[in-house]
Amino acid sequence: MRKILVLASVIVTGTTASCEHGPYSWCEGDWLVDLVKGCDYECDSLLKQKCSGTCVEGDFGAECVLTTRDECSPDAWYCKDSSMMHCGTSGHPDWEIDCVEEAQWVSGYGFHSGPSCVEGFGTAECVHEGLPCDPDRDYDCIDDYLIRCGSTGYALDYKACTTLTSLQHCVVQDGDAWCQ
């Protein structure tokens, strides 16, 4: 499961060579390098972060991206198979989560995350396609299941109220839902 592309970071102090890059970050191989401004806003330190993918540069500065280097719409969420992806400012994916793997990992904590990626309303989410819900409500009930609604109109995750104790049921009141 890939979530974060920064593996390690190091601060290098006492360098002035960084000033030639201006206010933007840059790449040194697979290291993302950025200026650390002191109290006097001078370029006196660098922050170096190792990308687990690869580092790309552009008019935006630099960023860590996935090694696939697929092209996408900058700063957008989208689905690729069962994965939810984020496109960085470079126009390359910088973040990915496999919905099936995430659902399997989270299921041991009482909530059941969605194993499918769905796009809608300008975003992408890992959801349960078989559990539609009102995207204007954070939580809702389907039978005795408390579901958390996503902005795409499907449940992000759910839990069975009856597993908490045999006396609990899912209740909706005043536009809110909970196990009681």
C-alpha cells in the first residue's frame, strides 16, 4: 500500500548555494530539496527529503511522484482500477492507495472500508458501491448498520451496531445517525 512518498529527511545548514534556486524546491536525483528560511528570511538551510518514487521539477518547483510517471490533471483525485490516486501539481500521480488492500487492513477495527474506487463530484473515494447514501449527511443507517457517507454518494465505511452489544441498533434523529 503506497501512501506517502517521503522516506527520510535531512536538514543541511550553513549553505548559501541554495539561494540560486529562488523560492522553489528542486530535485537532486531522487531527493526533494527545499529552502528552510530562518528568522531573517535568508536561505541558510536546506531540507532534503528522499522520495520513494522519483522527483520531478517544473514551474511549480519540485515534488515526489510515483515511479509510473503517468500523466493526469494537476491537483485532482481519480481512480485507476481499484486504486484511489491523487495527481500532484506536476501533472503526475503523487499518492495512491489500493482500496482493496485498505479495506482488508481496516476491517479488523470494526469498520469495513470500501473496496471499490468511484469518481464523482470532482473527487474519488474508496467506497461500498452497494451502499448508496445521501452525500449531504455524514452518517446514515441502513438496517442496523451505521454508514459513513462519502461525497460521491456511496458509503465510505460501515459498522454493524449489533456487534457492539446485542442491544444496540442504528438510529437516525434530527439528521444525525449513531448506534444506540
